Amino acid sequence: MTEITLRPVNDADHPALWSMLEAVFRAGDTYAIDPGISRADALHWWCGGAHRAYLAEDGARALGSYYLCPNQGGGGAHVCNCGFVTAPDAQGRGVARTMLAHALEGARGAGFRAMQFNFVVETNTRAIALWQAHRFEIVGRLPGAFVHPRQGDVDALVMYQRL
């Protein structure tokens, strides 16, 4: 396998990024995003505002992306939040693990003192296992907070790590 590198997303990456986001958002089983979200709205949500978006690639091929941003403003701005997406054909290659390591390092470097995932769907067992393997704790459970397209109402987890 070629080395996975990470860099900030730029406008030229939008077609590849949309391809990944579209697959995940349309599936409707991990993000609390309207599965019918438009390309423009999805790219703006992922890359806009305070989000700093990064692309994981293997040479010239996009493998995944994540964003890093403050979780809240004011007194909560020292806690960051992230979102992750991996290309379907790149799953199981360590892409999410590489992106998480990059995000944790970047968060520490930016002065964040904690990282929080606000809404981890409990059926997303691969993500939960990865976060827990990297010292994230489940600090909250939101019963039935997510309507899964195949499993119905499932819990959402709040996961947290001090940096």
C-alpha cells in the first residue's frame, strides 16, 4: 500500500470529496444529515465556516476526509469536534486511523484541550471501536436519538477525550 498523506482540502478536491460524502450521506446510517442534501450544501457544510477540512490520499487518489472545528463558541471553544468519511473502496486500510492521528495532533497543535464527538450512531461499531482504541470514552447516551434507515430508532453516543 502506498503511504497515506493528508493535506488541506482545496476547490479542485470537491469532485472526489463529493463522491465520498454523497455515498455516506445518501446511505443515511451514520450522519444526522438529510440524505437528500445537495452537492453544494454538503460541500459547504463539510468545508465551510470554522471547519478546517483535510483530504487523505494515496498518491493522487482520494481515500478519505475529515474536518476539525471548535465544538462550541465562547467558554466551549477549547473543545474541538471532527467528522470523518472514508471512501467505500478504501475502508479497512487504516485511512480513518491515519486521519484520527492527524486530527488529534492538529487539535493539540491548535491549542484545543479536548475532542468531542457529539452524535456517534451506536450501529457505527467500527468508528466506536476506533475512537475507544484511541482513549475516547462514552460520556453520554442519547436513547433513540437517531432513526436508522434499516434498524429504526437507535442510540447516539457522545464520546470525549481530554488532549
